[in-house]
Amino acid sequence: MRLLATKLVSPHFKDRLIQQGMSLITYPFIQIEPLTTPVSGVQTSLLFTSQNAVNLAFESEEIKEQIQGKNCFCVGAKTKSLLEEKEQKVIKMCQNSLELAQFLVKNHKNDSFSFFCGKRRRPEIETVLEQNKMRLEVHELYQTHFTAKHFETHFDGILFFSPSAVTSFFMKNNWPVNTHGFCIGTTTAAELKKYTSEFSTAKQPSESHLLVTLHHYYKQHYVKK
């Protein structure tokens, strides 16, 4: 089973696929450009929906001084782990932005939030919090650039890790015949659904759960009974 990953993956992830008899080509369909906009007015609670935002926030001494020790809310298990590595307290981790926004409305209506993110992002957090008249400061830390590339090679499966990578892929590619998509989460799946129904979604947005999804598909379609 020949796979294309639309971002660079961890050595562990690649090794696990090879051990299961699959081959993997990786190409990053998006690139991250850090922004140098000054950050001020950081609120009492912090929101993160990507690992990129966490890394960039803590790489900046200016931002780091303002956010250390504050309560965090995030999307995704890897984002949560990264925050905990930075010794931040994660109050709640959700599977997607809408779920997080709804949780905040229900449980933290009177809190004020700083949202660290990229310029290209899902609208749910800002929309839902604004509708409920909750205080939110948005701090854009990076820009996402599309690095689309056309592939002539046929792949049995294509792995997507973000909605932006889906958009970038289809800038120069159509959905191939006899190819199955694999999405790391529901937000990415919603974007891929615009182009094809031939895909599976990991039960939770993590590499380990995506590996399980790949393994089940491989076992069902490629292992001789």
C-alpha cells in the first residue's frame, strides 16, 4: 500500500507504517511563516488550536513572559501534550474548535480569553464567543502558505493533517481513482468531503489514532484472508 502524507511526519509514525508493510512518501503541502506582530493585552485564560501556535508563543520571550502559568484550553491531544511540556495547566482539551467554543460558553462564560493562532484559521471560536458576548483577544502568530505540487504517481492512500493541506493538495491535483483518504480529525474531514467521499477519519486527532485507522483499512483491503 503506497501512501502520500501531506506533511512531514515523525520517524516513529513512518517506521510503524513500514513495519506493517506500507510505503510512505511525504511532502509538506503547507509552510508556516512566523509573524513578528507585538503581542499585548494577554487575558487570564489562553486558547490554542494548533501546535504551531504553542511553539511560536514559547519561542518569543515577550509572549512567554505574559502567558506562563495561565490556564489553557486547547484542541488536540498533541497540542495538550506540548502545553504540558511547557509546564502549562490545561483545563480542557477538545477534539475541534466548535466543541471547544461550546464548552467555553457553557462553563466559562465570564472568563476572558487570548486566542493564539494563525491568520488562516477556523471561525468557530471567534463566532461563538462573539455571539455570546464573551471577551476574546486574538493574537495572530503565523501565516500559512500553500506549497501545492502535482503528483503523477498513483497512491493507494493520501494522509491529511489539516484543512489547509487539503485545500493546497487540490490546487494542483484531482482526486485519483482507487485512492482512499485518511484524515486526522473531523475538521480536516469536513474539508476533504468537499472533494470526495472516499476517506476515513481517525477517532481522535492524533498520529496514534490515525495509525489505527490506517491499519484497519490495510488489514481489510490488502491482507489476504
